Amino acid sequence: MVFIHDTQLALEAAVDLVNTAPERSSEGVDALVDLADLDRFLDERPYSGRLQRDAEELEAMRSIRPRLHALWTVGRDGAVPLVNAMLSDGRALPQLVSHAGFEQWHIHATDDQEPLTTRVLVETAMAFVDVIRADEYDRVQVCEADDCASVFIDYSRNKSKRYCDTGNCGNRMNVNAYRRRKAKESA
């Protein structure tokens, strides 16, 4: 495992949230438009603490997607001010905690009663602190498929992953490359 468990969970949740935006989605549609979508996201990527699961929280979650996506548009040094701003805005105060669902101690940096979006931003920022400090920012990737802009974290041992897992991009691009080679051979 490249990152500790809670860091990986926060990174995966950030990836999933960013990829709900229509410009990042492999289908080109917004995957966070109603409360059912929010419920599905929170069921798949549970957050401890207060959850409203209402229209206001839905809109707030939609509104932080560009801020999270910005972490995929910069390099390691460019991410530092973004991460620091998220921590500062969330009034982060890291503390070790243990609760149901986690077998090990981990870090919470905001109170469970803070709004969900504050907790998401701060948890993502804390995860990116680990990425930056471990000098692993080259794992923060955007899909290289011609028709996809989804983001992902490359957990491969040799950092060779090029495509996201959201829309069979790797298979589709390999088939396209195969067809191009075959067409070139027959020409």
C-alpha cells in the first residue's frame, strides 16, 4: 500500500467527488444532481459526523468540486497553497481519534459537527499533505484517454497507470491502438 488507509480513503473520495462533475465524468453527465446521487455518494464514501443529506448540502458538495479538481491541475509545489488554504478555511486542528468503522487510530482535523463540505475539504487536504510529504505527487493523475478528463490516483507499484477506472478507458484506448496498428499493417 502506497498510503495509509485513511489517506487512501480520503483520496478515493476526492477522486469520486471530482469525477461526478460533467466535465470529468466518463459519460459526460453530472452524477451529483439530486439527493439520491448525494445519498449514493455518501453510502459509497461514508464520512463520520453530521450529515444533512438535504438540498443545501447537495449544492455545497457540488460547489467544492472545482476546488478539489484544482489539486489535479498543479504540481506538488502548486498544490501546497491550495492545501494550506483548505486547512486554514476549515480551521483544521488535527487530533488522533478512533471510532466505529476504523480499527486503527487516525486523524480528524475538524469537528464532526462542521459542515460536510468543510470536513471533505480538510480530509482531502490532509490526504494531500501525505502525498506531498511522501514526494508522491506524480501519482495524482488525469486520464490520458482522448475522450476522458477523469482524475485518479495511481496506486501502481511502478507509477505507470495512464487511464482511469471510470469508463473502461484503458481497454478502449488499447483497442483503438490495436486497430490503428492493424490498419497501418494492411495499408
